[in-house]
Amino acid sequence: MDVRKIMLLVGALMIAAVTAIMAKNMFVGAGAPEAAAQAVPTGPKVLVARKALPVGTIIDAESLTYQPWPKELVQSAYYSEGEPGSEMSKLLGTVVRYQVSAGQPLTRGSLVGPNDRGFLAAALGPGMRAITVPVNATTGVAGFVFPGDRVDMVLTQEVTGGGEGQALKVSETIVRNVRVLATDQRIDSKGEDGKTEVKVFTNVTLEVTPRIAEKAAVAQSMGQLSLSLRSIADNASELERAVAAGDIKVPAGTDPADERRMLLAVANRPLDTNTTYTTGGDVSRFRRRSVPGRSSSGGDSMDPLSKFANALMGRGGAYGGASAEPSGPVVRVARGNAVTVVPVGAR
């Protein structure tokens, strides 16, 4: 073989080898960088909101949690773990004064306690009022109504009407879906050991609209008010019925978050429409179903025609002084001052 050809072949092999090595190094250097694990913040833990807390929210164990926070971003107004007054147990039952977003640290001015001024006003929603109604072990569900629950208000009364007979007994649900703010002066159902305590109370503070506050004031003078505890699932079912019936209309193009807030506000408002009632006749066949009417004999409660007929029968009309007016259709025949009452079909 020619020496020149051999030298060219060896040179080509050397160039190919160098090119391969350079390409390999190039691709290795351009590979994806190794993912470095992000360092977990090691700063102090501060109290943050687990979920969005609107104004008036009563704080419970599911509302807050401690979360590590960068040391350089911690402010003196935050509730830091281990500091006096920052214990979560002491904040249960307080009320949110200013809206707090999910994941946002709580400041000491955003919560108001039961012993602080303006506590009850902060617990009320916009446009709502607080009223207190007296209850007992029977009308207050034996103490199983706790702050934050929702109840219906039932009015039980007697309607006498115009008669002298048996009065009409009736029970009516006058308001539905009312939020309980406090029982007596307790705004939390937990005891000092953190367990739920069932106690019989004598007064219940409720959150209502101004119109419902007027209705409740009048109802207390009419009869006895009772509380009926509502199921948690009732709000969702009633909201679905209202949407299906067209009572609630969501504007087109509404943001999903705004839509959820609007529907939640509708589901949590008290209602005083489409109420139900039960009379004594619905419970027992020996009770009335309607208001008693006026008496048909004697006194000023009689109509003029009945008075005239009774006077004639007393003077001895067609029946020789019979005290009872004939039943069925009659014909009155007047001859001068004498009036004769003749039943239709009689001879």
C-alpha cells in the first residue's frame, strides 16, 4: 500500500477521534443541571389562616395553624409560637375584625375577644342585628344548641277568635336558618379542657335582619318561642332549590370565586318567607283546624236577620212559640203586623 494513503487514513482516524471526544464533552456540559432541594425555612413559626376568614368569622381549631416564616419578614404584630398571648387555645372563640386571606399571617388587631369592646358588633355580618330570646331546657333543645349553629324559630300560640268554644292551637315556623351567636354569655362550646360542654341556658343571642328582629319582638308577646336545630346539609339543599326555581340569579360572566362567595352569602342568610304551620286539628281529631267563629245566638254578635227571626219565633209565629227556627229554606209571609215563616214544601 502507498505510504501516503496510509498517512491520510491515520490522520482521518485521529481527527474523527478528537471530534468524537469534543462532541461528548460538549453534550455532557450542556446537560440538565441537577435539581437542588429548596431549603425549608428555619425561621420562627407564626400563626396563619388555613382558609379565607371573612369579617365576623368565629375562630375555631380548623381556622388557624402555625407555619415557619422567614425571620427577616416576621413582624411584631404577628402571633409567633412560644410568645405570651400567642397560644392558639386562647384565640379560639375570638372573632375576625378584618378579612384575612388564606395563608396570610394574623395580626393582633385582626381578632377581637369576648371581653373586648365591640366583640358582638364584630361578629355580626353587614346589615345584620343581634337579638336575645329567652329559652328553657325544652325550647332550647336541651342545651345542644351551640354558638355557630343554625336554628329555626317556632312560635306556638292560641287563637280564640270570636266564639266561646275551644280555642285554636297553632304552631308556626316564623324564621328559618338563623345563626346562633351566643348562649347566655358563652360564644364557644368548649370548656377549659378543650372538650365540648353541654349546658342548659336561659338566653340565646341570634343574628337576624332588622325585619326579623321586629318579628321576633312581636312573637315573644304572642306566645312561646322555641328553637329547632337545623342540619348542616339543609343549607346546601335549600340553595339548590332556590337556584332551580330561579330565585337566585348569577350574572353572566361572573368570576367563579365571586360566584361561590355570592352563593355562600345567600345560603347563610335567615329567611322569613314560605313558612309552615300546624294546627291542633292536624295533630288530634278532637281539636280545631280553623279560628272559632262568632256565636249564632244571643248578644250583639248576632246578625240583624237572625235577631228578627228569633224575635218573631218568640212571639208565636207559624210554630206557636217554638224557640227554634226551622232548618232548610223558608218563606216569610207578612199580613199586616203578623209574619208567618213557612218551610218550603210544607202545607
